[in-house]
Amino acid sequence: MASSLPIDDIPKAALDRLPVYLRCAVRNLRQGALLVSSEALAEAAGVNSSQVRKDLRYIHHVGTPGVGYDVRALIYQLEDVLGLAKAKEAVLVGAGNLGSALVQYPGFQRYGLKIVALFDSDPSKVGTVIGGAPVLPVGKLRDLPLRMGIRLGIICTPAEAAQEVADAMIEAGIKAIWNFAPADLNVPPDVRVQNEDLAAHLATLSYHLAREERQDTQDVDAPA
């Protein structure tokens, strides 16, 4: 079943929700359900059912009113549109705590991602194996992805090293970069970057916690 629009034409907000719908559908299938309702998908994504139906129309998937969506068909099409049906190999630079955790994360298997090699400048890490992937010297970064046809790179370095690493990845043929370094990367128009600013996400959570605490204090101090 072909999607109605190229993936680049799907609005970002809708695109961000598609993996949530996929997780919900997979969970239903594992529980033995053959159908999933728009209400269940909406609850998982934190939207209303009308938004779910609109989002899934972008991938030309329409459920049966009053019945829901065929779970297997929905999973198949979401995986196809999101490019998850085809296995992807990636390289990761920065074999510190975060990089080591990512390469060992089993959840990536569900999305067809395999990190085949790590790169690091620390001689004590080079030559070791983490999560089944060898740690190689950074100097080899410009060779391996191009030779193996790898197009996805993951950066887990300190901020000051991120741009140099990105430049090396691009020179090696990388076309998509998943950036965990707290740095803005300068890349050509044909290279896509997904930034994961963990500190910014923590600050957002901290803000909400502080707001809740202020509200609790106001409630306690309010006259009876």
C-alpha cells in the first residue's frame, strides 16, 4: 500500500506522532488485538481522535468508522512510511557513557537500526568492543562509512568537537546526523540533522516541576 505523500510533505507535528502510533499498534498486536481504535492511538499521543484520523490520512491510511484500524496493516504502513522496514546501519562517535548506552540499547532493533562501529579519540577505548561494536580511532571515520555505504551518523561528543566530527561524517558520505552534542552544526542543505538537547529537555522538565511546587505552595498558603 503506497503512501499518499512523500514523507517530506508530512507536517513535522504529524510526523513526530507517527512513531507513537506505531508503538501503540505494536503493543496492541502483542496483546492479541487485531484492531486498534483512534481513541487508543489518541490517548497514546496526547491528542484527540480527530487529529489521529487527520495524521493517518497523510499516509493514506483510513480506518473503519466505529471499528478502528487493522493493527497489522497499520504497522506495515507506518513502518514503510517511516523507513523502518529496511535495516539501517550507523556509526557513532564518542564512546563515553552516553554513546556506550546508546549502542547497547535494545529498543533500536525494533526500528531496524544497528550501530556497527564506534569512534573515539581516547587510546584506552580504541580496540575495545561495546555492545558488539568495535571502538575505532577517530582518524578512520572518513573511510569506513563511505566504504560500507553507511549514511547515518550519531554524535555523542563534547560540544567543542561536534562540528569537526560532523565535517568528517559528511566527507565520508553521511547524509543524516543524530546529534546529542550541545552544539549547533553547520551542514550542507542535503544533510539532515536531528538535535537531541538533553540539557534543554531537563530544563523544561525542571520548569514544570518548579511551577507545580509554586502552585502547591500557593494552595497551602491560601486562606481557608
